[in-house]
Amino acid sequence: MSKILFTMTSDVSVLDVLNHQKIYCAGRYFSETGLTEIENVPDGHTEQEIRDNFETWKQEFINYQPTKAILETRRYSYPAMQDQLDMMYHDEVDGTTTFKDAIKAVKDANPKP
């Protein structure tokens, strides 16, 4: 890892955007200034590369994020936790896939973009 240290500001988490690009580095966010201090950038990546590509990467990250409506719909569509646990137990005992089928049905009905 390179010991690069620089700051960036963004309306979304800089580290989340970099992680989405599989650039795992350390950093600290300063709420009073809105700056993120980035350090320990993996070898092969430079500050200039990150700065040059950040806006494109940020848009990819934003586009990848599921909408709140989809997440809320999924949240209320899943079976109750007690029912999910019961499905898992019976699937294990009976050799069925009821739990996986129920979860897949909710995900299929509410796909992420």
C-alpha cells in the first residue's frame, strides 16, 4: 500500500465510492469541513487516477444503489422473521427449499436497478 494522503469532498461517501471500485483504503471524514482524508491507497492506484475518475465512479456508485422505495417494498414483503426461521428449520429437516424460494420470490418481484 502506498502512503498517499490527500483530501476530497463529495456529496456521497468518498470511501464508499472507492470501495465500490474495489479500491480499499483507509480514511477519515471530517463533518465540520466535509472533507475526507484518504490514506493507504493500494499499490497501483494514484491520487491523480482517483481524482481523474472520481466523478464517473461516483455516478456508477449512485446508479448502483437501489432506491429507497425498492428497499422499503422488500422490507415489508419478506416473511416475518419467526416464519423465516421456521422455514429454515423445516428445510433442513425435510430437505426442502421453502426459505430460499420465499426470499427469491421477494427479490424477483422487487429487483434492484
